[in-house]
Amino acid sequence: MKTSKVKLKHQIWLIFFFSIVIFTVMEIYFFHSFSNLTQKRAATYGNQMIEQTRRKIDTVFNDIRVSTGIAVNSKLIQEFSVEVDDYKRAFDSGPYALDLMEYMRSFNSYVNGIVINDIKGRRLHSLDSASGDIFFINPYDTFIQKYKDDPLLRERGRFTTILKDVRTGTEQFFYIAPIVENIGGVYFSQITGYCTVMVNMDKLQGLVEDTEFTQSSTLYILNNRDEVIASTNSSARGTLFREVLAMDKDSLLHGVKTTIDGEEILVQVKGLEQADGWRVVSMIPVHELTADMAPMRKVSIIVGIGIILTMLLTGSFFMNNLMRPLMGLVMDMKRVARKDMGFRIKVRFTNEVGLLARDINRMMDEMEEMARDMFATQARLYESELSQKQAEFAALQSQINPHFLYNTLNCISSIGLEYGSREIAQITYCMSKIFRYSIKKDNLVQIGEEVDCIQAYMKIISIRYENKFSMELEVEERLLSMKTPKMILQPIVENSVYHGLERMDQGGRLLLTGSTDVHGDVTFCITDTGRGMEPEELAALQAKLSTDYPERTSDGQPAQGIGLTNIHHRLRMLFGEGYGLTVESRFGQGTTVTVKIPQLPFDCNTIEEIRQTEGM
């Protein structure tokens, strides 16, 4: 019988029945598998704890390896190991090498001391405590010599076994790495010395003791000779290492439950990646891991019976209160499926089915509204993208105002006829400088280049108007090496001359300043004492600056030329809402245009780098 032909009510009853059967089977299976689950839980917990400890220790050993590798490959250390002149060793390479060792020791708290020995027996050391005296006793030289004679030491540094100082009773182990000369001297690619690092065993012991195990658990760090380097309880079960470690290695990795002194113990072993043959061993009493699981059996029986009775009692109630509203909802949805867009589902109940019906009705209303708004939204999106592309295109053109070119060329012609060649030469030079700058393909230029262009322009204006105007530049010197978009100041200065100062009967003054504000942004102010603007004219200009897109002409095309509005929108597209132009003007007194851009580093060369710098 196909379930698709069975009524939904009968299918739900079948679901209830099979749920009860499956739940009962699961309860029975739980009791049979509980012991296995308990052991797996204990093994998983132990594995997590020992793995965390192994990673911490491997991290410590890796830091020692990395910092030692940096030291032995340092040019200062290698020069010290091959230097034959005792004076240079004492006053030149020696102090620098010692500073590097001091920095390495202070940077890594697990390093108690560092000793550099060259092949001639000369020594340079940096020690943290009195335990460093072990470097200077005869047993140390004998102890460390066997590692120096190891041919495999050249390929990789080695962690040593324990060396006990019979005078003080302290125990230490070291990390030794060869110094292979690679600076291109006569000993190139030869071992010229050794770097020996004393590991801080107290710090390592503290790391082990901070591991969160159960109350009676013990943790050991063993070297390749099964010597105890650190332990949470150095006296417990120490003689059992060889017996325990003789077990199958694969089993020890996942945890082995064994009996030690009449107590079930979970034993796990993990090898260290950074120290060959070194291991981390954990011993956790099983009863401490499973003590909290005993009450679960009683609770599971009570919960199981309660769930079965609850399912039987609520089955009938569930069927009666769900199926009737659900069948009504199905009938209404069939009508909606016939694309009756004006129809809405009847809300018959106030329960979840009623909420679902209201949500479906609201969704259908929103879909109709979205359909109505779709064409309008697409049109606005197209208009927005088109405006942005046109603004970018206009900003990248960087053309010289035709009015400026026309007047300048007339000026060149008139002066050439009347005065001779000196003024013509100056204007020609300035013009070539401006043209050369305007056709640069760089998106960004140094502020100093923009200032040079303005100075050339001011020179032309001074000659054309016979020094009628006073024009000054006051830009902070530290800004000259910073970057700015090209041709954002010259059009503003030109606008101040032709629309402000030129209309004055007598001379006026134009001042361009550049500085940084309290927020660290670069600010340019172009101030003239010209005609100024009428309040209505100023309000219209400020309204254009506050719009999202450049002004358009009546035929829908962007306005020609690079005016204040175009420059403002160009800067806002590059840097965001907080940047661009502000204009202040009073009729008969003059106009001030303020340009605000962020500080751009001298090595920023593209628009993409600007946007990455500003987080756009």
C-alpha cells in the first residue's frame, strides 16, 4: 500500500504508533549499550584533555624552535661565531648578538638561558637565574658534546635528556641547534657554532599543573628515555611507566582501561610533534568520569514511561484540533493555486493554523505590492547607476576649461605683438606645464604637483591682468608629499578669478591655504575678495552640492565642464559622505570654497587603493 494514498489522519496515527515502538526499543538498547557509552565518554574526555595539553606543550616547544632558528640564522650571531678578531667580538658583533639573545629570552618565558658556543670553544651567554651555572660545569660539556657529535643535528635541532646538577640537585634539559654559516664567508655552509637553550622546567611544570583533569588524575611529560620532565604528581605510579607504555601503541592513543593497584584507570599516550620520542601520558580513574551518569538510568526509565503515556493521551486531542483547520487551509490553498489573485484565505481559528493563514494572506499582499513596484524600482536603479557612471566619466576627463584656454591664448597673442618674447616665454612655459600635468594618466598625484599646477596658472593670470590681483599660496610643507585626486583645486581657483576677482573694478586678493583639521583630514581653503554671490545664487549652489547626483540639463545629459558640483560629487564618490566641497559667500565681500579629503599616503596610486584605505 502506498503511503501517498493514505489519509493524513491515518498517517499521523501511524506516526504515533511507530514513534512509541521505536522509543521503547531505544530505551531497551540504551541499557545494553550504557557501559560501552560510558567507556567511550571517558576515553573522549581523556583524549580531549591530553590533546589540549599536547598542543600547549608542542606550542611551547615550537616557539623555542622558531626563536632559536631565528637566532642561529641571524647575521649578528653568525658574524660572532666566525669573527677571529677578539676586539670586534667584544665591542662590535658581541654586544649586538647579546642584545638579540636577551630579547629572545625576555620574549619567551619558557627560556631560562641561552649560550652561543663557536667551534673554537668561545662562549656568549644570556642567563635568567642562578640555575644557568649549569652551563659552566664539566658534566655539562660532556653531556652536550654527544649531541654536537650527532650527524642528524645539522638537519634539525634536538631536545636533550635531563642533566642533573649534583651540587644543587636541580635538573635541567636543553634545546640545541647548530649555527650553519650562510652569510657568504669562508666558512659558508659549515657549522661554526651551537646555540643551546635552557628550558624553564618550573614554567613547564606550571603548565602541566594548570591542566583541568579530575581530582585523582595524573599527567606526565616523558622524554625519549621515559624520564619525567613534568607531572601533576611526580611520585605517583612512576614505576609503572614501562609496564603501561609496553601496551599496544594504537590502543594507547585512543585510551586503554586497565587495573592499577586495584583501581580501574584509563591510560592514554600522545606523542609530541616538536620533540622526537617525547610523550604525554594521562592516567584518569574511570569512576571519576562515570560517577555522574549513574542517576541517568533511573531518570531515563521515568522519563520513558511518561513520554509514552503522554503520546497516547495527546494523540486524540492533537488529531481533532489540527485536522479540521488544516483541511480548510488546504481547500483555500487549492483556490489560490488556480491563480485567483483577488481571493484571500479565510481565517477560521486563532491557533497556529490561523496565524499561518494570516501570514499567507500578508505574503500574497506583499507579492502584489512587489509586482507593482518592480518596474518603478528597476527604473530608479537604472537611473542611479547611469548617473554614477556619468559622474565618474566626467571626473576622469580632467579637461581644461575652454574659457580659460581661449583667454590664455588671446593673452599670449596680444603680449607677443606688444611686448616681445619675455612674457610669451613665461606664459608658454606655464601653459606647457599645465598641459603636461592635466594629461597625466595617474588617478592620484602628489599635492605638491597640484600646487605647482596652480602656481603656473597664477603666473599666467598675473601676466594677463598685469598683477591686478594678489594671489598667494600657503600650503603646509608636510602635505606636499601626500596624494590627492588630480585637478580638483585648479578649476576652483579659475572659478574664483573669472567669477569673482575679474568682475572687480580694482584689484583683489586670492588666498589658497592647505592644512589638516582636528580629525586629521586634509583641508584646502580658496578665498577671494571678489564680487561674491547673491543669497539666492548661493542657496541654489548649495542645494546642488547636497544632491546625490550631478546636475542635469533639460535633455537628461550631464552638465558640461568640471564645475564645483562635479568636483564635489567626484570626491564624495571616492571618499564618502564626509568629504567634498563647502561654499561660503557674501555678496560684495567675497567667496570661500573649502575642499576636504582624507590623508592619503604617498605610496597610494590607484582609486581602488583609496577605497581600501577609506574602508569603502
